[in-house]
Amino acid sequence: MTSAPQLLTDPFLQLPTETSVQVVWFTEFAGVNHTVTYAENLQQTAKANTTKLTRTREDQHSRVANQIKDGQVYQKPVQRDIWRHEAKVIGLTPGLRVNYRIRSVREDGETVTSDVFSLAATPKPDTPLKILLTSDHQLKPMTAANLQKVVETVGRVDGVWFAGDLVNVSDRASEWFDDNSGGALFPGLQGRAKYEMTHDGVKTTYTGGQIIQHAPMFTCIGNHEVMGRFTRTGSLNDEFDDTIPRAVAQKIYQDKLIDNSFNTNTYEEIFSLPKSKEGGKRYYAVSFGDVRLVVLYATNMWRTPSLGGKHKGRYREAEKDLNNPEDWGYGQVIYEPIAKGSQQYNWLEAELNSPEFQQAKYKVVMFHHPPHTLGDNIVPAYTEPVQIIERDDNNIKAVRYEYLKDADYIIRDVVPILEAANVQLVFYGHSHLWNRFVSQSGMHFLETSNVGNTYGAAWGERKREVPIGYQEDYVKVGDPNGLEPIVPTISPLLGEDGKPMPYIASNDITVFSIFDTGTGTISSYRFDTRKPDSEVLKFDEFKLK
């Protein structure tokens, strides 16, 4: 007997319009028929189109099925066959929620169906909405607790804005679908996670929240959605690390550029997102209720700040690679140009001048890399690395990278045009903490990425790791771009000195934020996972003008 067919995910909602919405789900069989039934008595049917993911694999570092430690089942990257099903539900009326259920029929005629969920068309202006602002899930320990508390605290949300870093290694299938830790992306957002946390000998299992079955999700690309050169290394971790600039790949490889530089194939195959003519799904704008959301592709390759010489880093190449430029990391590679005059910048400028943007009540811009933060990853500046090769006669002695602070593309080029266009909120992630800032003109900057873990904040005694003796004077503490962090308005955490702290960076306390478009307020909540029975506490609130 073959076992009964299983769904790899529950359905989730994508790309709503005024009369339709896409329903997407995944299975590990191609099947012969995949449908959505919907309406009051589920009497209407929409047939799904099926495609196969091209890059999803498992490897020796996967934690999936019978593999609970390195190399038990997989010794190297192995293709994992996963099929994506997408059906368009049409004939919807804005403001009216409709029940739906999915059904997949396997090749042998065996059938699997989901529970019944609800969907809706894109909301009209003047519809009060609750939107979850989240980022940086990455299978981290507190994420399932975080998403469970979202649903327990605010009920059903109307949309999810995800500011990048959904998983760690984008081509590793189990990170999206069924990692053994219980913390994969889709289970967390669908209330099917099983993540265990233990404090004082008491074990609590968190299931995440049933969120995206009912609410569309809009995402942006973080550094972890980008994979490096395809199948050049022995593991998916190494492949993720193996990105090089397009211009360098062009010189070394001439053709097959994408496979020999970097790509976002798996991310783009998984999600149906709005598209821009210039950037496709990689950067786009969408109207949702009273909001015009502009999503940018602003992220670079994370490299270690260490100057130890063992690893390819932000500021120098590994010593072992010095004579082999093909193995260099080329510093913090920026994946998509955004400097003034670039295609993305020109698209953004046109979008900011569009009637859809200018007439929107709320103007919000989302991208991954922080313009202002107390986190470590804002140093050095967001600009092309300047390569300096030090030679001793003909031998390469060192390869260093400088980053000119005055050439920070986000601060120099992007933020001024957002200010001029009266953007009220810039939302981002990357540093795994909560902090916020307000510019002189009243534009708000929010980073609410302490969802699953943190790496700390550069504040007080704790300093960033920065190089000494380089051209730039790298800022060790505070926001390098000159704004003071705002102390939470309701219930800030207190530091060891008893003073209120302007951030949350904790591996015990998880944070989420909700944008209520009815009132224009953004509220941030915290939950202490050390006290599973404690209340979720609203600790900060501010209003968009």
C-alpha cells in the first residue's frame, strides 16, 4: 500500500486584484488534477496550473525526514522534486470574504484536500486593515512563538509585508517546507509548525499562526533569497556563499552569466508577486486599501567583518584565495544597482510621480537593507566596494575593500527622493532587532526584525566590529547615518542602568508590529518566551501623518 497523499503546504494567497486572487500550494507529486473549490457552499471550481520548481535541493546540512545530523542521508546537493499549483479565483467582490478549499489528485487517483479557509479581493480604499510587518524568519528559535502570538493577539490580519530573509539558504527545500526543527517558513505562517522551546525545564510547543491561508503576503528580496554560482561547490551553504559581481562573472565565464554569478530563481518560482516592467518581481509597487506599497531590491552579500584572514570578508579576501580571483568574495556585493541613474532608481522616481502613489493616503517603502539602525550590518556604507590589491613585487600580499561613506546609495540617492515624495514609512529588516527613527521631515523608519533571534545592538558598551586603519572612520556605536533611535512610547525595556532602552535585541523576547490603516497607527508588541503564560505586551505605538 502506498501512503495517502499529503500536501506539502496549506494554500496561501497571492496577487489579489479587485475581482480575483491567486491560490498557491505545493505537493511532492505532479498529480493529475489540482483545483480550488470556493463560494458559500464551495460550489465553484478553479483549475490550477502546475509547474515544477527547478532548483530545490537537499544536501548534507539539511535537517529533513530521516536526516537529523550532517550527511546521514545526503552527502552532497540532491534535487528534490516539488510541484507548485496555482489557481485563480475570480468573480470576487471587494469587502466580501469567501470560503475556499484546495484538492489535489495523485497519479493513482488518491485525493487530498485542505481545511476550509477564506479569501478576499484586494481591499478598496477606506477599508480599515491590519497588516503584519515582519522579516528575517530564517528558521530562528522564536519565530513560531512570534507568529502564534500575532494570531492570539490581533486575530486575523488582512495582509503580510515581509521585508526579506524568509529562509537561510534559498535552494534548500526543507527550509521552506518541512525542516525537522519545526521552524520552516510555510509551517510557521500557516499554523503547522512544531517548534519546541524549553525554559526552566518546562517544554512549550509553538505552532505558528494560520495567517497566509487568509491574507496575501507581499515580500522583498533579502540577502538570503539570493544564491551564488550553481553547483560549483560541494554544499548548498557554500553555494549560497559563492556569489560574485556580474561584471566579474562576465570576464571569467562570458556566457551562462546567471549560473556563474548569483540568482533569485527559487524565490521567484515560489511567489506570485506584482511585477514592474523593469524589475519583474524583484522590485514593484502595489495598491492595497489605503496604502501604496513600494518594494525595492536593496540588499548585498553578507560577509564577515573579521580581519582574521581565514574567510572572505567585508574588508579583505581570505589569504588562501589570494592567487585565485575566481575564489574571491569581492566584498559586500550589491545585487541590484539602486544608485541615481540606475534602472531601479529611474523606475522608483517614476513610481513616486505616479497618480497611484501620489493619491494614496499612506505611502510606504519596503526593502531589506537598513538605512538607519543600531544593528551591525549597516557598516560599512551601502556602496560598491573599492578594491585595493597590495603587491610585493609580482605577488599579491593582500586584497582589501574600502567603502566610501559619502557614496552610500540608500542615504545619498534613495532617501532624499522618498522624503521629497512625502513617504511616511520606510520599513526594513536585516539586523534582527527592533528599533525606529524619525527624520527631520517626519518620515518614519522602522526595523522590526527581532522575530526569531538577535545578534545584538551597537549601543552603550557593546560596539560593532569595525576595521582600524582603513580610509573610512567606521562608526562603532549608534546609527552611522546620524539619527537618534526613538525610545518606545508605551513600555520600553530597561537596561542594566535602569534607563529605558531605545531598542529590543533579545534571544528571549520576540517582537512583531501591526499597521492599522484605519487609524494610521503602527503598534509593536513583545512576548517573553521565558514566560510562556505571560501576556503579549504592546510596548510602542506611533501614528503616520
